[in-house]
Amino acid sequence: MVMKSPTVRHRRLGRELRRLRESSGLTPEGAAKQLGWSRPKVNRIENARTSPSVADVADACDLYGADSATKAGLIQLCREASQRGWWTAYSDVFAGSYVVLEAEATAIRTWEPLLIPGLLQTEEYAHMLIGAVRPTLDDTELKRRVDARMARKITLLGSSAPSLHALVDESALRRPIASAGAMRRQLESLIDVADEPNVTIQIMPLTVGLHVGLDGAFSVLSFDDGDPDVGYIGCPGGDVYVEAAEQVRGLTLTFEHLAEIALPPDESAAFIAAARRDHE
């Protein structure tokens, strides 16, 4: 079953409400009864599977004996969790919550065995790729999807930009997704962005042979304030969010192993430059 992940703020809000309830000595059933809620509603809010209203948060804080500062902070968090971000302009394109998590992450680790990662794609490359994998799109729909992908790249800009550590298979550099000129410009863009202080790019050469990353692409996102990491796996059937601590740790260990056997960043830059010349 495909899971839809909650946003970071919703997870934080649910975790804080659970902590307050447990500190007050109330069981989920007891809290539900006194609040006039169903037991499932308490569970969904605490597990960030539904968005509480400001009134819900205020009522819960009053019941749990939260002080005024805590109550005000959680009400503000509730309001922020419902704020519209830049991605809402592309709600027809972004079906899941990944772009929200990506925008709130402080560190993004991604492994891509087939393609240039979405955050590092040029407009030309994205246009050819999306058009190939979604051949039924008309020109307007295709442009919308390309524009949305380019908008995602604002995540990597500014003083609050997350760190991005991208592991990319050599085949992504060689595969002629676009014209020779477009591929050359895509690889030039990779070389340029690798110079950014918040970006690390490593190439996995084909000579490595069999390795643990051949199961497919994935990402691990990390956040501030002690929020737990989230794993993400995209597939044709939909987005899968990995939130169980042990499973996220498994993805993290896999990423660390892949980073150890991939080329170091400086050698990777030289490798990309050589691959760029092959497209001339």
C-alpha cells in the first residue's frame, strides 16, 4: 500500500500533543472521551495522519494542562502546518507530500542509478525526460511539469538551503536522454553546481559491478529540531514514504555504503568532465 507522508510540522505537532497527553496521565481513550472525539481521531492527530484545527489543538492543550507558552507555540505550529507553500501552485503536478518534505529538509541524501537527480536537472534535460516517460502529455501539460521541476530547484538556493549529497550512477551520464548538446550542457551544469558549498556529487562507475544500490533509487531527508528522518522511494505505482526508524536506518546505511564505494567528489568532477566530452 502506498503511504502518504505528513509534513514535518504536522509530525512535530502530533508528537508534542502525544507527549502532553502522556504527561497528563491520560490514555488515548480517556482523552478522546473528555474531548468529545473518537479514539481514532486522537490516534490520527498524534500520528500526523490528519490535520487538527486550531480549536482542536487549543482544547487538547487545555485538557492536558499545557502552560500558556506551550499552548501558544502549538497553535502557531498548527497554523504554520496549514500554510500554503510555493508548491501549491503546482498541486496538479505534485500529487504527494515529497516536495513539502524536501522544502523543509536540512539535509537531502539521494541515490539515483538511472537518471540525473531531479534537483540537478537542467530544463532541457527535464523536458526530454518527462516527455519520454509521459508521452500522452500535451505541450501545455508537459510545460507545467517541467516548470514544476525547475521550481523545486529553489530549495537549493539561499542561506537556508539544505545540504544535498547526490550519488549518481555512471549510466545516467552516458544515457542520451536528450540531444548531444543538451546532454553536454546538463553535465556542465552538474560540474558547476558541485562547486556549491552545500552540494556534494559522487559518481558510481560501472566498473564497480554489483552493489547494494541496484534495487533502485531512494532518498533520505533529515530535519532540524530532532524530527526523525524520512526515506522516500518513487515508483510508477506512486510514492512510498519510509518512516519506521529501523527501515530509515537501513536506507541510511545503504547510502553510506554506496558513498564509500563511489568515486570521491574531486574524482567525480573529473569523471563528469570526461563524460561531457563524450557527448561532443
